[in-house]
Amino acid sequence: MITVAENLKLKSQRILCGFTQESLAKAIGVSRQTIVSIEKGGGNPTLDLCKKICKELNKTLDELF
């Protein structure tokens, strides 16, 4: 489970990189609801999904998760 601090890092980096929830979701091939769930801490994303998010946001796993 992702903690509140971790999902705030994800949300802030997403915004800083100019992504909406919808545009990030589209870029990595998931639904917007998946991004919403991760940002709210209501999910346990797979390592593969975490890597895709990191790649789009140009961050490491340690920086975001």
C-alpha cells in the first residue's frame, strides 16, 4: 500500500511535469481511475506500473515510491 506522503510525491511530480491524471494514464496505458486510486493511496500498483509512471515523469522508483 502506498502511503500518503508517497502519493503526494506522485501527484506533485505529475503536476510539475505538466500531466493531468488523464494524460498520464493515457501515456502509460491505464485508466484515469487507476491514477486516481494510486494518488489516493487506495491501491497497490505493480512494479511494472510503477516503472512506467517513473519513466514518464523522469524519476526513479526511490524518488516516487
